[in-house]
Amino acid sequence: MSENTPAVTPKKKLTLVLLLCIALVVAVVLAVVGFAGKNAADQQNADLTAKITEFETQIVDATALLSASDEAIATTKTELETVKADGAKALESLQGEFDTYKATAEAALAAALKDAEDYKVKAEAVLAAALKDADDYKVQAEAALKSAQDDAAKVEAELTAQVEALTAQVAELEAAAKALTMTAEEPEATPTPTPTPTPTPTPKPTPTPKPTPKPTAAPAA
């Protein structure tokens, strides 16, 4: 058997030793690297754990805020529903008051229009009567004015005739006075005085009749 076993040469032993040394160095390096990586991993794990804890705290705070917000929203919603209900009641009440006021105003307007129409009819009737009275009074006034003008013309003619007669009498008196003066200057003859004519009395003018105005009917209220 010793003859069939191959002999180990010193070169092969050296190579094996070198390989073992290299493997040992690699193992040491890997061990060092692995240890360093483990420390980094532990550090990262700790950082992640802290961040997770912080995130959990934030989640708890956010959950609390959401709960508070839900409560505030519920409270606000309840208040809003209350305000809406109160507003609906107030609107209904105002609508009823407005309807009542509208009906009252429409009735008052209808009554006022009817009164205005009645007053218009009465005023038109009174105006028509007043216009008729005015026309009648105008006719009477024109007739009275015509009569007065005629009377005035007649009186003026009479006065003119009287003035002419008096003027003639004055002329006769002046002539008689002149004749007397001339006769007085003659001593032998005494003239017979001419009788003084009696002046005709002036007739009084006839008063002009005035038409009696008719009272104007006032519009009925």
C-alpha cells in the first residue's frame, strides 16, 4: 500500500499553507466586516425603532386630533341642524306674516281704488253741473251786459240832447243879455225884458240790473 500512496512534495505543502493563510485572512476580514456591518445594522435598527416610535406617537396624536375633530364636526353639525331648524321656523313665520300683510294691503288697495273711482264719478258729475251753471250764468251776464249797454246808450243820447238844449238856452240868454245891454245904452226906450226860460230837469240814469250768480255745487266727499 505504501507503494501506491503518492508522496507530498514540499512545493505542494507550501501552496496549501499559503491557501490556508489566505483563507484565514479572508475569514478574518469577513469577520471584521461582518462585525462592522452588524454594528451598522444595529444602529439602523435602533434609528428605525426610534422613528417607528415617533411615527406611532404622531399616529396616536393624529388619531386624538381626528377624534376631537370628529367630536367638533358632530357638535358643529348638531348646531347647524339646530340653526337650520330655527331658520326654517322663522322663515315660515315670516312667510305667514308676509302673506297676511299682502292680503291686507291688496284689500286696502282695492278699497282705495273703488273710493277713487266713486269720487271720480261724483267729481265729474259736479263738474258737469258747474259747467252748465257757468254757461247759464254767462248767457245771463251777456244779456244783462247788452241791456246795460243799451240803457247806457239811451241815457247818453238823452244827456246829449239835454246838453244841446241847455247850450241853446245859454246862447239865447247870452243874446238876450247882449240885447238888454244895448238897449240900456239907449235912453229913450226901455226894452221889455225877455223872460228867462226854465231849464229842463236832467233825467236820472236807469240803474243797470246785475245778474244774480248761482251757487256752485261743491264735490261730494
